[in-house]
Amino acid sequence: MIDENFLKEQKKDCIILAHNYQIPEIQDAADFVGDSLDLCKRAAAVDKPYILFCGVDFMAESAAMLNPEKTVLLPTYDARCPMAAMLPAEKIREAKEEHPGAAVVLYINTWAEARAESDVTCTSANAVKIVKALSEKKILFGPDANLAWHVARNLPDKEIIPIPSDGFCRVHVMFKREHVLEQKEQHPEAEILIHPECKPEVQKLADHICSTQQMVNQAKASDSKEFIIGTETGLIYKLRKENPGKTFYPLLEKAVCRNMKMITPKNFQEELKERKNVVKLDEKISERARASLDRMLTLSG
Ligand code: 13P
Ligand code: SF4
């Protein structure tokens, strides 16, 4: 349990941002809960000296890039996204040499060093919009090959080159075509919302391809009463909380991101008290990565 009086006191100089996959106690304690894009937008408008970021490494790095004069804290350094580790900066430099003139668009699920090598960042919410806005036809896109497939499917005039060729999220590749078909048979009226980190065979069965926050928005706006949710199960809590009259079926109960769940009420409260796990970025790398992030924020409006 998170002590409410303690939380209130700590929030005087610290804003708490949390991703949609966080456990319910953390979501309820946070000032703002959202997807990667909305968390960046919120982080860009912080007016307190401290930010406690409840999410994985690349998200906290984005908040730090956007707030070089503030202190960004993590409940634990262990909350790391394995997909971000699939695209080190060196691989991007090699790909740029191989494809001169191509634009480099990096999914936000990458480390600052990698994003410093990119022209623009994107998230699952705006990847198609960002690539569409570029004048270059040839695009180096990484690290998620499934998101790259989603972009290529929507923008057939562009040449999308995934780097690496096989980057993936361990959680979202658990979903298979059969899972969707089984759920659809059990809940024929349900709308199917799928995250673009899922494999093409799963994306092809979706009614809507959505970021996590777009799923929440779609569920609110839709006349449907039931939804099959193809993403990490942590989102179900927010969907149910914000849509009391509607029913949500996780596509697969075991689709849990253990990295996101490294944040617990215990390390959350400890960090609020001790303020020792600071996100540190090299100044030059941070400036270059921030330019890529700023371009995304401008292009996505
Ligand atoms: P969203 O930006 O859609 O919340 O996705 C983040 C993520 O890590 C998905 O696995
Ligand atoms: Fe990374 Fe996948 Fe976890 Fe998202 S769900 S943080 S992409 S491992």
C-alpha cells in the first residue's frame, strides 16, 4: 500500500508520470498515466524540479532529454525494455553508410545514444504520420520490425528498411492468429484492438491498430460494448476504470511485461523518499536525441 499522506507531501516538488502498463497501485498514485507519446508531451510541460518516472528506461530517458535542468528519477534501474537493446547506435551508423540519403526514423523504444543518430523519433501512436511527413522515400526504421511492417502497409510509396531486420517485443510477439480467432469466436460482437508491435498475422485481424492510449480513446468513442485487447495486460485496469459500462478481454492473460512490473509500491516509495536513482545522460548525446524528439513533437502536433 502507498501511504497517501506521504505521497501528498512528496508531490509538492515532484510530479509522478506512469506508463499505461504499470500495476494499478502505481497508476492510481501517479499524476499522469499515458502512452509513450502522451508521456513525452506531459514531460515537456513539467513545472516541478523532480520527475519520478514509472516506466522503462527509454521512456525515462525521453523525460530527461526534455528536462535537462530537472531531476528525473526511477524507482529502479532494472526496468529496462529489451527491445531498446536490439538497436545499438553502432548498427545505425553502419546502416546509414549502407543507405546514404535515407532518413532515419527511430521508434521511441531505443536508448538516447541510438536516437542521437536519428532524424526523427516516433511512437506507436504516430509512426505512420511521422514517416508520411518526411520528404525522403527511403526510410531506415528500427528497432521494431512489426511496427515497420505497419508503417510500410500504410505507406506503400515509401521504402521502409527495418534495422535490425528482426527487432521485436517479447510480449507482443506472444500473440498468434489463433488467439484472435478463438477470442472472436467467444465474443463475436467485440471490437478487436491490436498494438502495432504485434506480428503481421495478428495485425491483419484487427479492427483498429492502436497505441495503448489510442485503445483507451477508441474504447471511449466507440459504440461497441466489448473489446478484445491485443497488448500487455496492464492496460486492462485503465480501460475498465475509464469505461465502467464496457467489457474488455485480454487477448492473452500471460502477455505481461516483466520489465514494466519491476516497479513496485516498495521501490516507488523508497525512491520518492531517497531520490537517488537519477537518469543521467551525456549532454551532447542528450541534445542530439532531443532534436529528434522535438521534431517528432512538432510533426505530430
Ligand atoms: P505505447 O506507446 O503504445 O504505450 O507502447 C509502449 C510500449 O512499450 C509498447 O510495448
Ligand atoms: Fe519493451 Fe515490450 Fe515491455 Fe513495451 S511491452 S516495454 S516494448 S518489452
